[in-house]
Amino acid sequence: MKPPRARSSAGRTPDRRTPQPPPGSVRRPLALLVAASYFMEIFDGTVIAPAAPHIAADFGIPAVGVNVAITAYVLTLAVLIPTSGWLADRFGSRRVFMTAIALFTLASASCALAVNLPTLTGARVLQGVGGAMMVPVGRLVVLRSTAKSELVKAIAYLTWPALAAPVIAPTVGGLLSTYASWRWIFLINVPLGIAGLLVAARVVPDVRAAEPARLDRWGVALSAVGIAALVVGMEGLGAPAPDWPLVTTALAVACATLTSAVLYLLRARSPLLDLRILRIQTYRAAALGGSVFRAVISSAIPFLLALFFQLGFGWSAARAGLVVMALFLGNVLIKPATTPLMRRFGIRTVMAAAVLASAACLVGIAFLQPHTPLPVLLALLLASGTFRSIGLTTYNTLAFADVEPGRMSHATPLFSAMQELGAGLGVAVGALLVRLGGPVAAGLGLGGAAGQFRVAFALLVALLAVPLVEALLLARTAGNAVTGRA
């Protein structure tokens, strides 16, 4: 039995929310602040790849080993994003948002001061904790304070600035690590974070729920332990000299814990993540197939390309970063055409074509040579980025096409968590395939650092069979309701 709620002297139940005006037009300062925080989150997820060889040289480890710092950051986001809404309702959006910025800023400074890979990875985990609260809470405040008629404009404010992050990050990471120090890629967050705190204190409303829902602690614990054990097992499996007792134990714990998490989440009355929504075919195709596509195309390829050009071709980090920028430039340039393509040909056709074309580009990347003409190389990366953008747009558009409004609060955090999980595991899988590709490359006569990367790219092509099958199983009319296709 619930205890009686406190009442005011007038006999009414007090509302613990800070009074807010009704939803109206987009609050531009608030939307731009959240967009800037989203920019920082994506920037820090991609800026480290070109700097990996320099970080590895300082720490005395193989360059591909730096992937754990990237994976730890993204997987922390995946685990904690579902709790962000509860934290905002419980402690207030302004307090949580400002705490997140402060934590992200302090963690960035800690990354710059790291003395070895474990301390860098720990600081990246703290960055992930801050990012998991920062962007989702900020986005939630913007959407709650905006009228439905203004939502398209609000989403544009939140999305378009963030598209520049993956375009700029490889170049900044390469230039700073080549001509200054890799530590500066983290230090640039400090003044940005301080400015964000000052602005947030003035523009973020302190919205909170009168009665926040109970946090699903078992769901959080089982998911966190399972994902952490999986990453430890995969990292150990790909080590030059695997510690087999550790690897076996970690993978066994991951298998047992993640299985328990799935069974628990399917039975729980108010689960952290409602897995039952995966029974909707269009949502399942976007969440599962889309996560694999994102893991390969959005995470593994950018990470491996930066290392491929430096370790395989002997390029500097600055040159590698500038060239990889073409991959993300294609992502931005094609954006205005993606909706007309889906409306003309249908989501199913466009999605399958994007997966196949991305696989073809990946095959082309595997055959690149140091003497490949630069215009040809740039054109290939630009095409890969174009199909990447088309594919991701189809998944994001299809995800909620058949989800009922009453289930949207469960569908949104699950989709976001699976996106981040795919991104984190993509880097880990890419690094593992490079390590395992060494003996295969030697056996095929593809010796040298470039050979193991070529094997890894070929194996990533095979993984794209998963999203391709998911796309082909869709009905031809899937998503027509959201694209406006007749």
C-alpha cells in the first residue's frame, strides 16, 4: 500500500514540477545548447580513431588496442541511456543536464592526463556516463517544451549541427595528434563544457515528474554486467597472447548474464527495456538489422580506415584524417535526397540497395593500394558515405512506422540503446577481426600490416548479410505510411 501523498494547506496535492508554460514555438537557445552537446558527444566518439597510433606509441601498445577506449565510451552510452529519462524525472532536468556537462568536461580533462590505456579507458567510461545523461535529457526537455506543429523544426535544430561532428572529427583528430599532441583532442572539450554550464543555468527549465516511476535496478545491473563481460571477453580473445581462463570466464559470464537479462526483461512488469516490442517486424528490422549495419558501416569502417591508411600505407594521422573526412562528407551531401528516394522506390527497396552498395564499397576499400589515385580513393569513400547515410535514414524512418503511440516511450529508449550498442560492438569486432586477420593474411600471402586489414574488411562484408536478409523479409509496403508513398 502506497503512503498518502503530502497535501498543501488548501487540501490539494502539490505538484513537484517547476511551473512551465505550455508547449509552443522552438526555444532556440535551448535547442542550440542541446545540439552543441550532441555535437560534442558524437565528436568524441569519432575523433580518437586517427589519433590511435599516437596514443598507442605513448602507451607502448599496438595501435588496434586503443579500440577499447572507443568501445568503453560508446557501450557506456548504450547501457545508461535508458536510465536518463528516469533521472530527469527524479532529480529535475536542469540538475541532471548540468551534472552531465560537468562530468563530461571533467572526464575529458582526465582523458588528456591519462598515463596508460587503463586510465584512459576509465576516463572514457566517465565521459560515457556524462554523455548518456547529457543528450537524451536535453532532447527530452526540447521536445516536451515544443508544440507538435513545431517538432520538425525542433528536430532539425537538434540533428543538423550534429551531422558536422563526424565530418570534422577525423580531420581535427589527425591534425592535432600530428602537429600538437593527441591530448588536445580531449582538452578542447574543457572550454566548451564550461560555456555549456553557464548557458544551461539560464536556459534549461527544471522539469521533473510529480511521481517518477520506479527504476528497474535488476534490468540495469544485468545489462551492465553482461555487456561489460562481453567486451572483456572479446578484447581478451583478440589479444596476441590470450589469457584463456580470463576469456573463457568473461564470455561465460556474458552469456549467462545477458540471457538472464533477456528472460527478465521479457517477464518484468515495468522493465528497463521492453523487448516485447521487437515482435513488430518493421521495428525489429530497424533495431536488429540496423544495429548490425551501424556496427559495420558507421563504427568499424571509420575506425579501421584511419589505422589502415596509417599502418598499411604509411600515411600521417593528419593525411588519414583528411581523407576519411570524405566518408562523412557523403553522409551529409545526400541527406536532402533520402526522403524523395524512399517515397519513390519504397523503404524496402532503398534499404536493400543501400546494404548491397555499402558491401560493394567495402570490397573496393579492401583492394585499395598506396598507389591508388587519390581521386579514385576519395570517390570510393564518398560513395560509401552516401550509401551509409541512405541506409541509416531508412532504418531511422522505418523504426517507429508501426509502433502505437502508447508504446513509443518503450520503443524510443530501446532503439537508442541498440544503436549505441551496435556502434560500440562494431569497433570491438573490427579490432578483433584485424587481430585475427593476421594469420589468415599470412596464409594467403597478404603479408604486412595492410593484409590483415584487407581480411578484416572482407569479413565485415559477410556480416552485412544480416541486415540484407532483414530488409528482404520486409513487405514491399513497409513504411509507406511514414514516407507518404502511395
